[in-house]
Amino acid sequence: MKTLKKVSVTPVYVEFMPDFDKMDEATIYISEKYGSSTHKCLCGCGEKTVLPLNKDYGWVLIKENNGTVSFTPSIGNYQMDCKSHYIITNSVANFV
């Protein structure tokens, strides 16, 4: 699979998600307490992307020892106009 572009992301751990209009670009907000993660689409379109953190019906958050994060499976924003698809590994979104 060819990587089309890469975007570095910053994980921020929160209890409650900030207001969407106050979220920073390329920042992934993670609430482990409430099993959710939210970020602005990493393609740059700015659409809200929500990842429920649950291995049975959502995404799995992998916290790496160096402070980076990975998510599985990939994120496909096919319902959005951008139709972006990326995989976050070691805090880098790899667009495919």
C-alpha cells in the first residue's frame, strides 16, 4: 500500500472533549474514561472525526512507550466530502 502523504499528530488526553471549534489541527483528543477520541479530519478539511474506543465495535488505542499513539483499524472518512483514508501509527497519519 502506497502512502500518499503523512501528517504528524499530537495526542492530548482529556476527561471531556473540548468544544470542537476550540480543537487544534493535527491534535487527537483522547478520553480514556469515556472511551472516545475526537479530532479534526487530518486531510485538512476540518470535519469532525469521532473514534469510539472499543475493540468490539470501534477502534483500539495503542499507547506506545515513547508517548506516541496508534489506532487500529484505519480511519475511512468516506461519508465526508474529502473521502480521506488514513492509518495512525506512532502519532503519524499515513494517507493511503
